[in-house]
Amino acid sequence: MSSTWLVVLIVGAGTVVCKAAGPVLLGGRTLPPQLAGIVDMLAPALLAALVVTQAVGGDRKLVFDERLFGIAAAIVAIRLRAPLLVIIAVAAGVTAFVRLIGA
Amino acid sequence: MTGSPSPYRAGARRAATIAPAVFVFGASFGLLAHSAGMGALASVVMSATTFAGSAQFAAVSVLSAAGSVGAAATAAVLLNARYVPIGISVASVLRGGPLRRFVEAQLVVDESWAFSRRRDGSFDRGLLIGAGLVLYTCWVLGTAAGAIGGEALGDPDSLGLDAAFAALFLALLVLQITSRRAVVAALVGGTIAFVLVPFTAPGIPIIAATAGCLVGWRKR
């Protein structure tokens, strides 16, 4: 099995289990508040790490390249409350443009 | 479960307001998955089984950075760990035996969950299922459209799609910043990743960054 399919399988199974755990096992009970607070903060911590690795991550090094122009443009789009697709398109378009004129 | 005669339809109607956005978001997943070297079928199967955007993007982004299977899967599953408490919050309104509850729980995503929340903080099963079905359909169809379109588009880097990943995660992050605590969690997570990138295999910085969630610990 290719590594791609293995990831599809593991992530799918893991997510299905996460979603079903409460309704199937616990009925109406809730998590203790300390634990719930930690789980709430998983998403911001992980997403920030993903921003960093996607923006400046390279193969075991930090790489500062044309992506940063695209991300700067995306920040403007986010501040203007643009729809998600516009944000993505702006980032890609600006990066591609800077790459084109820089080459 | 009282109120309107067809809560399913009411939920579907609420979800319809964001259905085009979900379709397009699904298409962007299909497109970026393609740019990361994932086949069209794999990305559609992933959307159909995982049905959670940010985790799917995370898995694909780690894979595209030549990260290991373990790192990609761990990052994605940890992102979906929030569905444990979210699932628990709706547990009491789902119906039937374990199998039916298991299936109904799969329709829970951030948006369907938000749509089904009543003013008093309780949840409406009909709204949840109606909204979930609409969002699920749009997500899977959108992924298929993006994956097939991506195969026609060609070289992803010349299109700037590598920067699109960062922009996407940034946009998703902004939605999660709802408290000062979340800002701190994001700063800690981002800093850990930045420091570790030069020293570890791809994917490891993301997993290590989950330590940022410890700022969520609340004293009694």
C-alpha cells in the first residue's frame, strides 16, 4: 500500500473514532473542564505550526522565498474579510507572479 | 426534538447558506491534494471518510513536504481531537443504538455543529443531521471537482499553490482565535515549529507544537 493511501486510511479511521467516541461511549456526560480547555487549544497551536512550516519550512532548513509575498497578500485579504477561496487565490496568484518576474 | 415539523429541512436550509463555500473549499482541497501528489481517488476517499477540512489539509501538507506517514497522520488526527469534546456535547441528542449513533456522529463538523446549537446552548438533532448531510455532499463533490480539475492544471509550484497552503491555514487560524488564551496557544505552537524546522524531519515540528495546547489548562 502506498504511503498516501496509508495516511488516508489512518486519518479516516482516527477521525471516525474521535467523532463517534462521545456519542457511542459516554452518552450525555461531558469532559472535565481542565481537559476540555486543553483540547480547545489544540487547533490554534497546530494551525499556527502549519502556517509556519508551510510559509518558511524547507528540507531541514528555513526557506524565505516568494511564498512570503503571497502570504503578505493573503493577510491583507483576510483583514478585508475576503472569502476563503479569494484568500487562497490571492496567495497563489501573488506567489506565482513574483516567481514569474523573479525568474 | 420539538419545534418545526421538519428540522432536517431547516438544518439543510441553514447549511445551504455556506454550501457553495464548502464546495469551493472541497475543490481547493482536491486541488492542493493533487499538487501534493495525491491521486484524485485518494483525495475523494479521504473527504468521504475524514470529512474535516483542516485535518485533511494538514495531512496532505506534511506528505507534500516529504514527511513520514506517522507524522502526517498524527498531525491530522490531533487536529481532529477536538471532535471528541464536540461529539460529547451532542451525545445526548443523538438517537438509537450504538451503530446508529456512530453513523449520525460522523455528520458532525464544526459548521453543522454550530448550526445545530440552540440559543440556550443545547443541540437540535434534526438541524445537525440536515445541515451535516448538505455539507457532506458539497465537501465530497467539491473535492472530486478540484482533484479532477487539478489534473488538468499542471505544475502546482508555478501556480503558487505552495503559498496557498500557508494562506489557508492562516485563514483557518484566524477563525480559531476567539480568546487571549488561543493567541498564546498559537504563538507557542508557531514558535516551537519555527525553532524545530531546521533540526527535525518534516512533520515533527507540527506534532511538537501541540504542546501549545497546554495553555488551555484551567485551574478548578
